[in-house]
Amino acid sequence: MRGYSRLRLALRAYGIDGVHMSVPARLGRAGVLEVPELDLDDAERVALQESARTIRTAIETLEAKDA
């Protein structure tokens, strides 16, 4: 699996899709080797999802201004 796909799947595990965010990853010569799942408590998971919503809203606002 390519690195980009691994990162997308990692974000989906946290209920995030359609937004690019940084998550910890183990890298090698071929790119992303592993994306360990973070042991987030409920408050941390909610905060991560809220951050994703904030990023998505900002992107949509910028796209609307370009239209």
C-alpha cells in the first residue's frame, strides 16, 4: 500500500475523511512503512475531529472565494 493511502486510512480510523492532517508515521526508503494508531481518549478524539472540521470549513471558504 502506498504511503498516501496508509495515511488516509489512518485518518478514517478517527472518523476523518476529505481533509489532510499530519499523523505520526514510521518512514523508510520506500515512504510510509507504518502509521501506528494513536490511543486517544474520547476528548482527544473529539478535539481531533473538531480540528478536521475547522480545516474543512476553511478550505470550503477559500474555494468559495475562488469561484
